[in-house]
Amino acid sequence: MSAAVPPPPAVVTGADPARTPDEHRGRHGEVLTDAALAFLGELHHRFTPRRDELLVRRAERRAEIARTGTLDFPPSTAHVREGAWRVAPAPEALRDRRVEITGPVDRRMTVNALNSGARVWLADFEDASAPTWGNMVGGQINLMDAHRRRIDFTAPGGRRYELRPDEELATVVVRPRGWHLDERHLRVGDRAVPGALADFGLYFFHNARLLLETGRGPYFYLPKLESHLEARLWNDVFVFAQDYCGIPQGSVRATVLIETITAAFEMEEILHELRDHASGLNAGRWDYLFSIVKNFRDAGERFVLPDRDAVTMTAPFMRAYTELLVRTCHRRGAHAIGGMSAFIPDRRDPRANERAFAKVRADKDREAGDGFDGSWVAHPDLVPVARASFDAVLGSRPHQKDRLREDVRVTAADLLAVDSLEAVPTREGLVGAVRVGVRYIEAWLRGQGAVAIFGLMEDAATAEISRSQIRQWVDAGVVLDTGEEVTPELVRSLAAEDLADIRAGLGEEAYAAGRWRQAHDLLLRVALDEDFAEFLTLPAYELLD
């Protein structure tokens, strides 16, 4: 009997070493070893066909939502929701998660996040990172260096960043790309390796054993899941990877972002699928709003969202979502992690700084009071603000999982009550969507995934809200507070005015050095084309160098 032929390893194609950041020049071989590429080949061979099937299921479910205009908790999994089970206990490094800082995996952010005083750093290969080849491989190098305590960074002005030697560093939790994105530079045969498997596989292969030896482990945030079947796929990836690398089952821990409306109806089932590897759920508020608009964009007036700024976490349907998340997590022994406060401080403007602090403080006070065990911030200066909110509730306790929130009763109608908002779309909101969308996409095309725009830290999720709301308002024929109807012509006119303002403000040389016309054109394409792109990053990826 002949031995099974192993699948071919992944191969690197189309990557330009000249585009690698200087600090990583010549180091790709440390990440893209023959053994690591063989591991990626195995992951691709075993799991990409199932990934493809699940993407087809997403499209089928979206078509069903468009047909029925509703969602409900699935009857076929009622036994999971009604059963008595709990997730595996949290490892020591993830017991206390009261403040988590998020950001891309560039070298300066890596050092600053680890030094920030936050309990956890979400090292983000997804929405906060533009997936250039240099960013993706460079991020892996940065994490390898960080875990081996050999990372530092010198800024252009000469300021040096290095790890604090005598203080506890934040625990790293890596967010790989979502299932929908491929990594075109890594291929097996004629197929690109899914970005999720590439990001997970390289990080796990190079760091899992070392992390376990130092008292931590390979921990992950899982983005954009739309069903418990997608969680099941991740769980099978974890089981295989642990066996392949010879580390104990259950070493992996995963926190799932509940950032799609379909996943909100399957929180219990998602935790159940991952129960040997689950550590919590996170309220990914910005992508959650995008998902509502995307799925119900043609379901009538009652699903039309007002201006993004008007949809706060106190909106009834958002309260239903977050309170159900806390109840679900604590019932199953998992952490409930709150969402991102996008406000960022301005050290040059004390008044603006205090306004940002006050908004973050109110947001984190609400989350801690509702029962969350921790929350996200986007800037090191906000770590003490968020920590104070959770310290006031938790004291010396690592979490508040004993607070079961049995008072919470959430129905399908509660989660879908978008029409409970009294706010209406405004011209200012439409202008803001255009301006944020263009500025974010332009930065993304230049390789930046986390961008400060108008006092907020924007990532791909907020750009998705901008373009999907434009599309929804056009399709619904929304009439703004000025009496204007939102039409493609109005959107194009506002975008043209904004592009002219950008050009005048920057000057010809700076304007030409950017990618403003491409960003303008792409925003209009993903907002107004008849075929609504599932994610703006899919067509945008084709424009990356």
C-alpha cells in the first residue's frame, strides 16, 4: 500500500522585494521557510474547499434575507441554545482583559501597543491593515521579533521605541483576515491561499510553541463570521494545526467578533462550535452596522439607518445586541468584550482632547455597567481612561462572568428594530460619508489601514458603513433634511466637490503624489454600481501595488 502523497506547499508569486519596508529588507526568508510553506499547503488543501462552500452559503443566505426581509434564531440549533455546556476555562494570560488596544502590525505600533499598559493587544492583519505584501509579511516579522523580545524602532526624527524591560507586556491576540479575502502572493497550484489561513498559519507555525513555553499561547480574534458553520471550520483548522505542530489540543484560544447581523442570531452556536478553544465574543459595532445595511439594503424603509453619528450604542436595537452578547457569554463562561471607541486624543488641543476623553469615558462606563469584562481603545492615551471605567466595577476581580444578566430577554424583533431610531438622514451625514470614504480609501491604497480622519480612528469597517449607507439611501430614495432626494447624481456631485477641495487644499504636487482620483472613483463604484460588492476591500485589493 503506497503512502499518501502530501499536498504541494504554498509558493510565493508576484511579490516585489523592493517594496518591502527597509527594516524588513532581506528577512522574508525567516517567515517564508520551506516548512512554513508546506504547512500552508496542508491548510489550503484541507480547508479551502470548505471555505469556498461557506462563501456560497453566505450568498444564498443573503438572497433569502432579501426575499423574506427578516431573520430569526435557527430552529435546527435550538438544542444548543437550550443545552447545558460551557466553554473551556480561560488561560491565565486571558483571565483579565479589562482593556484591549487595537492596531496594525507595523513596527512602531507593535512596540507601543505592547508597552501601552493594556492587558491585550489585538495585532490586526485585517481591518486596520491594508494587505500589501510588505505589510503582511512585515507584520509576521514584527510579531516574531516581539515574542523574542528583539524588536525596536527608530522614527524618521530619531526617536527610538523599544520594549520596556521590567514591565508586563500586553498579551498578543492576532486577528487574521476574514474568510472572504485571498492572499494573491501565496498560491497552491492555480489557487490563491485564503488570507485567513495565510495569516493564521504563518503566525501559528512560527510562534505557538514559543508562546506556550513562556506561559502564554497562540490566541486569535476571528473576524466577519456569519454562521456557526464558519466557526466550525475555524475549530477544525485549530485541531489540525495543533496536531501538525505537536502541541496540546486546547492551546489555541479564539475570541469571535460578533460583527454581522447573521452571527448575532447564532452567538450560542458559535461558542458551542469553538467551546474547546473559545475565550469570548466581542461586540464589533462598526462592521455590525455595515452588515445590517448590506443584508437589508433593499428590505424597505424600516431598515434605513440615519447618519452614522446618530446610531449610538444606546439605540434600542444596538442595546439588544450588546446585552444579548453579555448574557450569552456569561451563561457559557466566556468573556464579553466591548466595542471600539473610535475617538482619538489630540495632544495639541486640550479642549478637543478632553471632549474625546469624556466620550470614551461615557462609552466605557456604560459597557462596564452592562456587564462587559473589557473593551477596546485605539490609542495608548485612552488605556487609562478605559481602565478606570472597568476598575470602578471590577476592582481586583479579573472579570464579572458571575453577572449572568438573566434579566435580559432579546427577541428577533428587538435585534431588527432599526426603525426604533428617531434620527433621520441629513445632508451633513451624506457629505460626511463621502468625505470619510474617499480619505480612507486613498490612505488604504497607499498601504495604511488605520487612519485618523476628523478626530476619529477609521478602519475598513467605517469606510464600509460610509459606502453602504450611500447605496442604501440612493436605493430607498431618501429625502434629506434639506429636502433633497439622494440620487446617484447628487452623490457624484458631492464627491466631485470634495475631490476639488482636496486638490485645492493639498496643492498640485501633494495631490499628484496621492491616489485621490482612484479613491474617488472606487468609492463611487462600490457605492453606486448595480452589483453591490460584498466588501469594498475586494475590488480595492486589485488596485494595491
